[in-house]
Amino acid sequence: MYELKIEQPDPTLFKHAENMLSVARTYQIVSVGMYETAAADLKEVKSLAKQVEEKRVAITGPINKALDE
């Protein structure tokens, strides 16, 4: 039997990522200014996606390790 202690992810991070994705999906690029805004938001979305992936691995990593043993 294994005892796993898994840290609960910060729900704020996931909510922020979902909100940014929703905003990004509504963009209609019609000007240079909008292009620049969308590009900046895309960088933030990519950063958030990386953070979410890191949290996912932090949660599933111990589970996968325990299953391999």
C-alpha cells in the first residue's frame, strides 16, 4: 500500500487560464493595435499553459511513480 500526498492546485491559476483562453477566442484582428494586443495576450496564454502543465505533472507524477513500483 502506498500513501500519496498530492498538493491541490491553485484554482485561481486555472480560472485565469480559462478566462484568457475565452478572451483569445473572441479576437478579431482588424488593426495593428489589435494584432499587438492579441500577440501580448497569446504570450500570457502560453505562459499560463506552461504553468498548468507543470501543475498537472506535479499531480500525476507521484501517481505514475507509485504505479510503476
